[in-house]
Amino acid sequence: MAQGRAASEDAVPESGTAAFHMTRCLGRISAFFVLISIAACSGVQNSAGTGTSIELPGRWDPIASADADLTLAKTLPVDAASFHRRTDVPQQIEDYYSYDGSEGVRGHIVTMRVPGGVLSEDIMLEMRQARLFDALIKGRPEATQYQLKIGTISYFRRDHPHTVGHYATAPSGNSQQQCFFARIGKLLVEDNKDSSYPGAIDTLVNAVLCGNRVDEGSLVAALSTMDVARR
């Protein structure tokens, strides 16, 4: 597996117009991933004062784990407390996995897939940059809250050219708490690569999980082997 210290980092229309629409969606998708990370971390205190409820941008509806878009709902080593799907953005499938501490882990996983098309090449190229991922981690509130010591930024193993992204585990400086950060892009529907750029991706996943049951190996394996759920 390729590894390296980073210096600094975080719908498809008909085939003839896919590239145009994906480029136009770049800002919306990037902004969404930033917003969802901020919203999930800061949260809104619930009536018990635990801060486990969250305020998500856009409209999200509860779904069952069996209805999650990707196989992650079954292969992740810890069970999410709840699942939601964004319903106000057409031509994308966006799921949100919330972890409330009941399984020894707090945080979230966000998945986004473009059925029948691919994301813009700009997004794929951004996902390749370890320095951007490193800066994203250092800018997250958890880094200060848990006094995190960010470890080596590792690439997801590129079993084929349509996998990009990085992950890192960051132990806490004042307890046994540790956090796992990951961003990965993959092409999950092989038909989507036809007539697209080399290394095309159709799926993005962003993960921030903190707790005493964060198992890097199991999380990396689940993310690396994820697929579209078959029903």
C-alpha cells in the first residue's frame, strides 16, 4: 500500500450531456461535503443534552439500513444508529449514517452516488491530493476537541484505476479516544466508464468516526470493497 506524509488537506442526464452537467455540479457537490461535515460535528443538542441530534443541510428522510444505497450498511464493523437519505437533490443518491456513541463510536459516514453517469474529472483529481485531505482533517473540530495526533496519510489501495482517496487514524493526546478519517471515490458501475475520462468515478464516501472501538483495518476493508447494494 502506498503511504506518505502529507504536508497539508478534505444525476445523471443523458449520456451526451453528462460531462456538462457533472462540471456544473462540481461546486454543489464539494460544498455539500463540507457542509455535511460541519453539521454532523457541531450538531444540535437534543432534549437530553447529549448533542447527538444533528442539523443537516437540505431535506433528509429516515430510511432503514436495508434501504441504504451501498453495501457499507452491512460490512462496516459498527452499526449506525440511524440512516437518512437526501431527497431534495435530483439525479444523486445521498445517504447519511449517524453514529451516536451507542456502539462505542460517534460520527458519521456520508455516501453519494451518481446513477448512470460519472462525476467531473475535477472532483476525481481533487480526491488524489493528500495535502488537501490532510488540511481537511486538521481543520475539523475533532482535531482540537480530542487533541488529535494525526498519523500517516495513507492512500486507498488502487486495485484498478477507478479508486482514489485517503484515510488516517488520529489518536487523542489526552485519552484512549481516537478518530478515523476517510475520503474515497470509486467507480461502482462499470458501464459508467464508457466514453468518460480515464480514472472516472461515480461514488464518493466521506467518513469521520471517533471512539474507543475505531478499527482502522476493518473500516479500510469495508470502504475498499464497497459496492452498490443489490436487492
